[in-house]
Amino acid sequence: MAQEMNTFLGGCRVLDLTDEKGRFCGKLLGDLGADVVQIEPPGGDPGRNRGPFYKDIPDPDKSLPWFFTGLNKRGITLNLETADGRQIFRRLAAKADFVIESFAPGYLDGLGLGYDGLEKIKPCLIMTSITPFGQKGPFAHYTATDLVGVSLAGMARLFGEMDGPPTRISAPQFYYFGSIHGAVGSMVAHYHREMTGGGQHVDVSCQQAVVLALRIAAETWDLLKVNPRGMGPGTSLSRPAPRTPVYVPIVRQCKDGHVVAMVFGGAQAGFVKSSRALVAMANREGFALGLKDFAWEKMDSSTVTQEQVDSLNGQIEPFLRSKTKAELLEMALQEEILLVPVNTVKDIAESPQLQARQYWKEVEHPELGESLVYPGWPVRWTELPAYRPQRRAPLIGEHNTEIYGKELGISAQDLVLLKAQGII
């Protein structure tokens, strides 16, 4: 398929062997202009059976998660467990620039399709392997669901209520973080190839990708020997023993939802200025009068008590509950207060900022008789055109004839035979 050359990966071919652990990686490479070929087992990938489904119709060609991660890909079916299937894959690899996969470490090596085998076919090939814990180490052959992954990576510990158990974000995180770093690692390897001509094996650990996103959790333990944990709609002031952490609410209820507002003082001038302005705004409407002359700059996070923090926040909360998110945002912008609304999905879909940046993109689904709206690309480049999706996710085996027949030259009669034998 002819690719546009005014994209980062225009003219590059990606063979995508991933399941849910790495499918988003292929989608991202497709967003960058690559010709991504999703390779599924005959009959389709099991991930197609994951809902929610288009109009609640359970169908492997109507899975919304599949729609999203399959965007910008063509699709073929191929059984790598057969000798003929492996030979066909080798022919495909000889024409490819990238192979991305998420099998257990060593699986493809056992089929003769690992990096060492494929490198002999095409020395400049880049293979990216996305697994829960990487190719080496005591956990390398462990499997992991999203819950298992974010737990072993420490993320679950940082979410949840202060007096409750750790929890997970309801939307999958573990494999998506791994996929993002898989795409970044693939692009770095591509740059190296452009400079040297050599390919390489990119080894991605989803666990390490998530740990990298935990901000200063590891450093807090290293420096203070404090083990950060979930604090619900707030945060904690970590202090070395014997002082216990102090809980400071951040997410607060307002008239029609929630806002994020930090009410604190001390050495941080921004907090002092914001808290003083918020109190002044509340005072004008008869709220928080007990804080009118409060010396915010004298607060000391190392000595302040939980009772003092609770008293301060208790006085400001009635004012916040009397206003809508929009009203509070307008006031915050005028008074330079550290306050933002907590957007719902509806708010995001209707965001004037996202609309102004033309973030949402319509993708035509001819078999559904309509177009669906997808999230776009968060980055823009001055030397490249604005992102636009190339195609909707492929149907099962949709491009078998196009790729096997037109590109590899396999006859229609042989394709029928290969399908009957369970090879494609």
C-alpha cells in the first residue's frame, strides 16, 4: 500500500503480532503513518470479544476496544503454529521494517521467528517485544492482568481511600503504559537505524513503564523511609518518624460536581496567595469569616496538626458547595486561585479547548453505515500536516487477499487451500 511520505513513518511496514499487551503500540505507530498489519489467528483475536460493543451488539467486529486499538491498521489472519504459516510470516518479515509482539519470552524463538532468526532474513529489522516484566529476570515468564500488573508495579498502592485498601484505576493502565514506551522505544531504534543502518531488539517491561509514572514515590521512600499510599480525594504531607503524615483534601465537592483546590500555606508563595484570594472571595459572600486574617505564610508543614488542617478546610467547603464548577473556574481565573474543575467524560467531549485544537476525529465505518468519533493525536508538528486517521480497525481477515494475493503473489486457489487447512 502506498504510504504518504509526509509522516514520520510513511513508507514503513509494521507487522503487529500483539494481543492486548501491545496492541496500542501498533496503533500509535499507525498514527505516525506506518502501514501496520495486525496479524490474528484464524477466526480472529480473542480480544475482539471484549466489550463494550457498538450499540451493545456482541460481535467480534463490533468491539469498541478493538475499534480503538485497531485504528490505522490493516488485518490478516495467520497460524504461526503451522510450518506453512511460519514460512509465510518470514516472507512478510522480509518486507517489513518493524515487528512488534507480546508473546511470552522465548515463544517466538521456539518457532524460529525470534529476533535472532528474523535478523538473518532482514538485518535492519526492528523487533519490539512488550511483556509484563521484560525478557529477563525472575518474573519474566509470569503472566499478568491489569490488576496484577499495577499492583506489582506499585500503582495500586497509590490509589484508594486513606483508610481503605489499595485499588486500581478502572480503565486499563498496565499494558497501555507498556505500549506507549514500546512505540517510543521503536522510534528510538528507528532513529538509530537511520543513522547506522542496523536493526535491534527492543525489550519493553510494562512493570518498569508503570514504575516510571509513579512520580516521586520511590524517592520518598529512599529519602524519608515513608511508604506513600492512596489518600482518596486528597494528598498527604509525608514527614519522617515520629511525626505521622497529615492528610490534606484536594478534590472537593461543589454545587454540580467536584473541583480540585489546594488550601494551604507555608513557604510556597503560590499556595499562600491562592488560599488568601479564595478566602477573600468567600468572605465577600459571608463564608469562611473565621479565616479573614489567617496568617497563611506562617503555616509549617512539618508541625501543623491534622486538627488545624481539618478546621481550615471545614470553613472553606460551604462556600465551594454553593457554586458550580463553571462559576468557580471563572472566579479562579480572575483571582489567580489554584482551582480547576474535575471534568466528566461529557465535559471532555464538549471541551471548547479540545474542539479548538480539532482533537476529535471522525472515522467512517462503511459496514455500520456511519462515522464514529475517536480521540486524535495530542502532538502537533510544524513541518507535518495535522493528524488524520488512515482507516478504521480491520474486520477479521479483511486484507488477506490484498496482502497475500497482491503483495505476496499467492494465487486465489492457494488462498482457498490455506484457509481450508487453518493456516490463514
